[in-house]
Amino acid sequence: MSIAANQIGVLLATLVLAALFLVSLGVGAGDVTLFGLWHGTAELDLLAISRLPRTVAVVLTGAGLAIAGLIMQAITRNRFVEPSTAGTAQSAELGILIVTLLWPAASLGFKTLAASVTALLGTAFFLMTAHRLPPTQPFLVPLFGLVYGSVLGAVATLIAWQLDLLQYLSIWSSGDFSGVLRGRYELLWIGAFLVVAAWLVADRLTIMALGRDASIGLGIDYARMMQLGLGIISVISAVTVVVVGVVPFVGLVVPNLVSRLMGDNLRATLPVVAVSGAILLLACDILGRLIRFPYEIPVGTVMGIVGALLFLVLIFQPRVRG
């Protein structure tokens, strides 16, 4: 696509995101009107304490997970992986569980640090194993990721069951924004800074998708970039799990959909991937609030259904070139 077409795509996606942002602010059990915001404090408090933080948290989470999935697909050279299907999110859950056992009163910041470390270790092990699989059989990588993530999840479930912590574990295993309030989502801004960092090295990530030998031949410090990619993926996944829980499919379907429309140049597609991830997750969150209004369906459940349908479309719809 041309530069002008890319700019138009970013502009349209931003307008859609802005429209959904306003809709999200108005959806909920309590009414929020312009008249009430102008003349009263109750609705203003509702907007400032609950609605606005929740909507911002959804946008930051969607953008961060989409970029994490894009980076993981680039460094693994496989279109069918993302943090929630490669053991990253499950490793973060395990880290939070361990901290909860050893230090129940730990702060969110310390839990995020511990989850980032375990997510980094779990993702590194996945990548070491994935690079040993035959490159001629790309479906083995996501298959191994699913099995690996299931094993880690089973270990966490066993520990939680033995120590009567299954209710705590369920909070992190299912993405839900209903508990997001002012003062409990700010860690997600770390993901926004990491998205900017990914954009700064987007050209090098694009070259990394060509493989280790090609990257080294073109002057890329492959090991350093691999460490940077692992760090971005792990921290974004850990922050998301700590604040809202595991949200599936965002990092899988969004990069693939954008790639089919705009190609594989990360410098051009990365902003669209971030905005599209925010749009998809925000739309699912609004849908979850409306289906059983005034009750809610967790966004992880809605995203699981919508993401699975989009993934089937990606599989059965052949990629058109030219």
C-alpha cells in the first residue's frame, strides 16, 4: 500500500476508536448525560472513577496485546502464535500465584515484576524449543505452544487447588474489566511506553522476521533484538494478567488481519495494529456489557468467541497477493 493509503487507514481506524471510546463512556448501569455532567457531581464522579479508567484500560490492553502478538510472530516467524497460546500468559499467572503464596500483601507493582520474570522465562523456553521444530511444518509451533501453555496452566491450577486459591486464580485466568477503577489500572501505561519502543525498532523487527542468518547478514544484532522482543512481550503480558487477567486472540487475529491489508512492513503497520487491537477489544467489552444489561459478560469470554470466529476466517480465507 502507498504511504497515503496507510495514512488514510490510520485515520479511519482512529475515528472508529474515538467513536467507540465515547460509546463506552455512556454504557453502564448508571446513566451519564451531558446535562448531568454539567450540573451534578455524582455523574462526574462515576465518569472519573469508573467509566473513563475502564475505557482507557481497555484501549491500552488491546493495543498492547496486539503489539505483543505482532512481535512474537515476527521473532518466531510464525503467524499462529501469540502470548496467550505460547505459555507467556500462563507463566505470568504462575508468577502471580507464587507471589501470592509467599507474600500475600504484595503490591501490584511487585506482582507485575514477578509475573514479568516468570513470563520472560516461560517465553524464552518456548522460543528455544520452537526454533528446534522443523520449519517446514509451521503448525507444530502453535501446537506445541498450546500444549506448553496447558501444562503451565495445569500446574498453576494444581497449586491453587491444593492451597484453596482457585478463586484467586480464576481472577487472572479470565479477562474482566468490571473491577477496573481509578488507581488500579495505571500500570497498563507501561504497555503504552513499550508500544512506542517497539515502533522505534520496527525496521529491525521487520528484518528479524527474515530469520537469524538474514538478520545478521544485514547488520542486525540478533541476540540483542531477541532480548528486547522477549522483554516487551513478557512485560505487556504480565501487566495485562495482573490488572485484568488473560485476554485471548487479540495478539493472534489483529496482526494477521492488518498484515493481509497492509503487508509486513512493521514500520507502517504497527500503529494500525495497535489501534485495531484497541478497537476490537473495546467493541467486545461494549458487547459484553450490552448482551445481558445491566449485568456483564467478561470480555475474555466475548473475545474468545469473536476471536475464534475471526481465526476461522483467517484459516479458510486464502491470502490474496498482488
